[in-house]
Amino acid sequence: MGVTVLVRRGLTRFTTREIGRQTRHSFSFGDFYDPERVSFGPLVALNDDLLGTGAGYDAHPHSDVVLVTWVVTGELTHVDDSGAVLQPAGELAVIEAGSGITHSERAATGATRFVQMWLRPGTPGGAPTRRTTAPDLSGGSLVAVAGPGGLPLDVPGATLWFGDLRPGEPVAVPESPLVYLFVVTGALTRSSLAEPLAAGDAFEFRDEHGLTVTPAVPTQLLVWAFDS
């Protein structure tokens, strides 16, 4: 059996920089290609963006991809054919691009950080949709925010979990054949799995069961669980 637990350190991610914008890529993207970091299950991109006020991405097209965007700090302006909407910190948006969309994304006011993930859809084509939710993460545990128990998600066998976790309180990792755990903010303590993980670091689990992680400080995690 191959390696079942991998640690992906944030400092090893490829970084692109433009005026007013920095993006750290967890997988091969654009001019960056790493044959060992092409995808994880249906997850093909996890981009961690930091934008200055008014900076961002001009109108650009997407089709046959599911875009999942979480705003960490600040506020993101999203503009598409239906108009402009603001996505504040703590809100999740799921866009199923289907047959095609054109949109732009810019920081509305102040520095804005957001994590955007791209996934292969279960059904190509179809009418584009955009759905949002502002999940209640006050309970100190992981909450299903997309897929079963959350927003509808056209990625078969996929569930996205988020949690604002308390220091020193162990949290069970969701049980699934493939699990991708990303530290959005904060840090995890040293464990039998690895040295401490900091913001921007990630675990990749394959066929691991009964695992827990423990925040060292107030920590926000996002966790993808895939059936295959």
C-alpha cells in the first residue's frame, strides 16, 4: 500500500503575485505544474487569495466546473450576468458553472482573503447556479456546509466540512476513503501524524480511520471528504 498520510506545507505551495494580489496554489495551476500535485479525488484546485482593496480578477469564463469560495476576511464583490453581489467573511458560495458563466471577483473594501476550490462536476452542461450560506460555526465542531447536510453540490460522494475550533479540544476527522484537511487559520498541535501544522498547511488522508486533530490555538479548518 502507498503512503496514506501526506503533509502539504503551505510554504511549499507555488505563489503567483500581481499588483494588489497574491495567490498560493495547492495544486498545479496555470504556468505551475507538479505531476505529484494535479488533483486529490475530484478536487483540482485550492487557491488561497489575498487581495488589496479593489484588486482581483477581471471578467473571465468558466464551464463544467464547480467553484466553491469561502471568504476568510474582508468582503468579495462577485459580478456575473445576473448582477453584482457582496460575499462577506464567513459566507460560502457554490457555483456550478454548467454550460458556462462569466464572472469577476474583487475585494470590496480593505484586504480580503478568500479560499477558492475547483472540483470536477458529476454532470457536465446544464444551467449555471449560484448558492450561498453563512454557516453557524459557533459550536466548536466541524459542520457539513456543502454536500449531504449542506448546500447542494454536484460532486458525487463529496462533503465539505468547516469548523471554528477551540484550543486543546480534539476533533474527529470525517471518515471517508479520501480526506483533504486544510488549516485556514490557526494551528494544529504536534501529533503522531506530523509536526505541528500552521495556517496554509494541509493533510491528505487515504483510507485512514479513527483519526483526530487538536487545535493549538483558535483554528479554522476546512475538510473535504470524498467517497472515491
